[in-house]
Amino acid sequence: MCAQATASWQAGSATVQSRRGLGVRVWFRWTHLVSLSTVLFLGLPILCLVLCPTQHHLLQAIGDQVTKEALVLSVFTSTISTLIVVFFGGVLAYVLARHAFPGRVLVDTLIDLPIVMPPMVTGLALLMLLGRHGVVGSWFSEHGIAITFTSIAVIIAQVFVALPFFVRAARAGFESINPRLEQASLLLGASPRQTFFRVIVPTVWPPLLAGAILAWARCLGEFGATLVFAGNFQGMTQTMPLAIFSALQDNIDVAIALSILLLATSFVLVAFLKIVSKKCGAVGVAP
Amino acid sequence: MRAGNILTIAVAVISLSATRLCYAEAVVVSAASSLKEPITKIAKAFEQENPSVKVSLNFSSSAQLATQIEQGAPVDVFASADTQNVERLAVLGLVRKGAVLARNRMAVLVSNQASSRVRKLEDLGEQGIRIILPSRNVPAAQYAEQVLERADAMGLAAGQFSARVRANTVSREPDVRMVAMKVALGEGDASISYVTDVTPDLKPKIKEIALPDSMNVTANYAIAIVGKKGAENAFAQKFFDYALSVAGQKFLAQAGFLPAATK
């Protein structure tokens, strides 16, 4: 395979070379160099983190109660948050893709806002709305419902920051379907619900899944908004990123061990989802 | 080399070197969050007396600052809310010279909304009181622990006080300022924190309940010159001396700190 690649590269560059001279051959090498640097820039820090000599701490950290609670909380909350995001975000994306309405540009901008907002600002905003003395939160606290300092707050924060990622991907997916396909399905007697689940979803599930994975990853890594809005308490609101932050102030080796654990968990789950999506693609879900 | 390329490189070089030309000397100070107001004022006064020097300030919990220094942060002077963090760095050979900067006392901080429910220390053990404390490695959290232990020893709530307070704790914030923020917002009802954390802007929102002397703890703040960089920086030494001088101590007293103990 290497020989083939080299041969075609040489052939390609030779052809161009004969037309434009030496300058273009240099251009090819330059792009390879830039690409390689970029990949190294992304890969080397992760490699250094993983290869850091903290095996001893890694095993200790895995068994520690703090770690277990943080990991369980992280996976639990990010899964629920992703499901919420997929439902609400999916519906919103569909409406945005299909219906034009006044103020649509505003809604567009609003959806992208959480990406631009620093997470701590998000946390503060949520605090102002849903905090104990917040605009809406005060009603909840009067009726004895606690939001801040509970896992519910963690989920709310995660949903807020992850929504734009899914909505963007889902909207692009829905927009890529020819509306005539849906019209045909409805004309042929299928209900809107049947149309959605048997015509639309089988066609656009790849971008939906990709968006869901992205949203789920964002949920897992959420830190700033969680810290400010939900607080930091073991078992209730201390997700893995918060646990890592606490460990960082104490013992950097433990922090590294926890980081590797989080990285490994994310990697396994993303890889699993990708394998599942490949399998579904191979079988062909579309009827 | 084309003229455009040369010009770009020249501009880059000049702007990079210009950042160094602005100030002849810089002093990098890492200080505990609870020292924010007095150290900022000390730095300003110091800069006025030494116009060629720029003091860069970095505030966080003492534990985090010490970890940063361990990891090689280019700090000249470190002001910690306890002596342990400075000692921990001294053992590693990272600090050269240390002294007690000031002292502080603890108190119960109560949000306005909860002031009717929390009137004395014992009320912190009541059902439904939400207590916010700093993370366990933050000096203030350790002082709070000591207060709780002393309260138990004195028989408060039949020796169950610390257990009740721990049960009422809802969050462990990264530093004392975030603790004060949450109490001021009313998210948390109360905290055991520094007397000095009720800064002028927070006074309308936080009530302070004094602790009985028998249960209170004295926090010893330490200041130290960090590493070779700090030792070689003449202005770092000057800042160190200034903070310990009458002028510097005045700012600390204004903020509510007790003077460093005279031996």
C-alpha cells in the first residue's frame, strides 16, 4: 500500500511538475508538514498524559470511593442529558429545518450562543434563573424543590451546553432530505409519526448519531457551568472533571490518574458507538 | 526574501521586544484568595513607590498556588493562608525565605435570607441548613475543621456538632471567594470562613456571627520568596519587605487581619 501511495504521489507531482516547475512540488511537501504538525500538536499532549508514569496511582485511583462516585455520576448524568438533548434538540432542529417563521434568525443565533458563552457565564446565568433566589428558582425553593447542589442541576447545565452541538448536526441532517420524500410518504398514507420514524430517521441517522456523540462528549467534559451552578459535592454534583479539578489542587498524580480514566471511558464509549453505527450502516437500516 | 515577508518579521520582532521594554522589572505574586483586597492595595502602593516595577497578581486557593509553584510556575513571591503550604514547598527546596505575614480568625458567615434561622454557631447543626465550605485541601477548610473539632470537644450539640455540620454541607468550593459568593447569593445558608471574607461589597448580603474564643482558631498567613527567580529578583525582595513593613501591615489591618505575632 505504501508503494502504491508513493508511486501515485510521485506520478501526481511529476505531472504537475512538468507543467508548473519546481514550485508546486515544494507546495505539496509544505502541506504535509503543516498537517503533521497539527496532528502532533493534538496527539502528543494526550500521549504524554497517558504514558505518564503513574501506574501506581491509577490503580489506587480506580478503587477510590471518590473516583467511583464521580465516574458513576458523570456517566449517569451525561447519558440522561444526551437523551434530553436528542429529544428536545431533535424536535427543534426539525422545526428549524422545515418551517420558516418570523424570528428564525434570532432562534438560530440563540442556539449557537452556548458554544460561545464561557461555561462559567453559563453557570452564572443558570444560577440567576434557577438558583434558590432566582427568577424561576425562587418558586421552586418556596415549594421545597431544591435545584442547585443536586444532580438535577448537573443535568440542566449539561443540557444547556450540549444542545447546540446536536441541534446543528441534526438540522443539517434534516435539511439534507428532500422534502418531497416526506410529502410522498404522507401522500401514500403514512402518518407523520410513521413518516418520521420510517422514512426520515433511517435516512439521516448518521448525522443524528454524530451529533449525539458530540453532545454526549460535551456533557461528559462539562466543568465551568457545573461548578458554578450545581456546586461540588461528592456523589451529588462532583462529576469527573470536578473531581479532577479538586485532585489537581491536592495531588497532581491523582489528577493525572483520574484524567486517564476519563479519557479511557470517553474513548471506549465513543468507539463503541462508532462500531455500532458502522454495523447498522452495513446491515442497512432503511427498509 | 520579499519585502512583505521582511516587514512582517520586523513588526513581530519589534512588538515582542516592546512588551519587555514597557517595564524594567516585574514581580509575580501568588496570593491566597482571602488576601485579594489587601495585597492588591499593597501592590498598588508598592508600584507607586517603585515606578519602574509592575506587580502581577495571581489569586487562588493556597493549595492550588502551591501546586502551581511545584509545577514550575514563574512566581517570585508566594503569600499563603497557612504556614503548611509554604513549609511543603520549603521541603522541596522551592522557597528561600519565609515569614508570618498576618493572622486571621474564623467566623460564621450567614446569608441575609437565612439570618433568621441561623443566629448562633449551634444553629448550623439544624435540619435543612445548607452549609458551603471550601475544598478540603484549602487552608480555610482545615481551619473550619479545627473549629468543628473544638466545638465537639466543648460539648456543643452533645458532641455531635461536627457530624451534623458535615451532613448539612452541600458543596465544597475551590476557594473562599466562591464560598462567600454562594452564601451572598443565598444559594448556601451559611459557612465557617474567615472574618475578613465579609468584604465591604458583601456586607449588605452576609451577616457575620462571631465564634466564641474557646472554639475559634487563629490562621497564620505566611509570605515567602520563591525559587531562584525570586531570590535573584531584587524587587521581589523589596515587595516581601514592603508587605511586612508598617505600610504594608496597615493595609492588612484595614481589611480586618490581625498583625503578625510579635516574638
